[in-house]
Amino acid sequence: MKIHKSITVDRLLAMHEADDGGAVCYSCGVDHDGFLEPDAERVKCHACGDHAVYGYLNLLVEWSTCGCGYCEE
């Protein structure tokens, strides 16, 4: 699944530092309202309806192992 362009490493790291259950939708990039575990997967998005909301930890892990070149810079 392609990650929405508004989701950046800096944004995810800010979620990690806040440690307030941050999660975002892969599809539309909107922040999820309410607390989710950092490793949440495939939660329904309140904005677009896709089951594409993931906790920040899953996104960070995916980027650290994706090999895209962006993650290692």
C-alpha cells in the first residue's frame, strides 16, 4: 500500500515523542481521532472509510525496512 505524501518521518517521530496513541491513515493522510496502540493495523478511517489507519510504530518500522533510500538519509 502506498503511503500518503503528507506522512513524513518527522510527523511520525513527533507522534512517538507525544506518545498519545497517534495513528494516521495511509490512504488520505488524516490523523486518527482517539487513542490507538502504536502497532495498530488496518483500522477504519473516519475520513475516507478505508481500513488503512496504522499506528505510528508500524509506519516507522515499514520505512526503516523498505529500502527506498529515503529512510536511510
